[in-house]
Amino acid sequence: MLKSVLPILKHISSISINGLVELLFPKNTNTPRKHNTAERLLEYREPYSKGYSKKTYAGATYFMEYKNALVKRLLWQFKYFLNPIALRCYTYILYDELIAEVSDRIINIPFSTPYPLIHCPSSTYFKNEKDFDHMKELILYFEKLQNPSSPFFLTCTHAVLPKVSNSPTSKAQHTGTRKERFEWAEQRFIISDKFEEYLIKQSNRKINLYCIDDVVTTGASLNAISKMFKERFGLNVRTFSLCH
């Protein structure tokens, strides 16, 4: 029995993390199971429209629990493979929630121009570990859902960029303590030149800036980005995450 198991264990140990993810979640998106999973995700979210009040963690509003197996599976499909069904599901969810949130706010706050919508950049994309930035793709899909003649949001795909350096920020966030994560995050990001130019031109009016991420764990990344814009431009950034 042991002899028959050893070759299997040896094979598994030789698989990289990316290989293991691909083994668990194949890239083929045409199977009925993927569609069923997406439909079940929307069913899981159904109670949200029946008296659901949004939850917050570390100052960020989130909509789903990452510990839910269905949510986690779809998020992995979205984050590591840009599964089109997962991308569509998460974009629809974020779009519905943000439009509802903005609709509530403009009752009390005059709405004249679209609110800038930015995202946390994907470190794996900028390290060339994958050929797409999943949150950038979500922003682009989000743009397609808006009314082009009267959009609520101005989608910005390169507002925030990761720093390129050999500082402690190059360490994986999950390897640090909560305190270290917050310290590292504050060194990880910069505002792009073009977005900074845009903000300078808009300095004569109040801007409501929205920032989104896929998962909020400690809240370090969203906190760092919020702090950066507040210190540089005095902006109040409203932060949102798909999951916690």
C-alpha cells in the first residue's frame, strides 16, 4: 500500500503553487460546473437584497465572506485565471453595490461629475507572474456596464502603481505580522503621474474617490492608499472590497 502511494506523493510535491492551483481549478470555463458555480454565487448573494446591511472591516466595506467555499472558489478563478464567468459575477456584484451606494449619497451631495474609481494594483502582474491584472480587468468590465452618456464613475486603471525597489515592500504581505503589513503597505504604492495631474486639475472641487480591492485581510493595502491620497491631496477615499 505504501509503495503505491509514494509515487503519487512524490508527484504532488513536485507541483508548483501555480501548478497546484491549475490542477484544482482548470482553465477550461465551458463546463456546466463553472456556470452552476456562478449561478450559485448569485444565489448566495440573494439575501443581500433582502434587508442586508453592508459589513465593514478596517474601514473598508465588503460584501462577501471569503471563508465561504463558493466565494473562495470563484475568487481564485478570477484572481489567478481571469475566468470570464467569475469576472462577470464579481463585476456585477460590485457594480450593483457601488451604484446603490452612490445613489444614496447623491440625495444629500450634489452630483455634477463622475467619481474616480481606482483599484489596488496586482503585485503578481507587475512581477510578471501572470499576464493580467485581475482588478484592472474588473474596472474595464465595470466601465462597460455604465451608461456612457451619464456615468456615475470615471474608471482609472493606472491611478496607483507599485513601487519598484528592493525595500521590505518586496516581501509577500502574508509573511508579516499585522504591524509589519501596515508598515510595508505604506511603502508599496505611488500615485501615477497622469492621475496626479488629473487631481491637480480638479483641485478646485471636492472629489469623492473610490478604491476597490479583491480581498481585505488586515486592510493594510487599502489603508495605505487612502492615507497616501489624504496626505498628498486631502482626499477622503471610500474603500470597498469584494470579500473579507
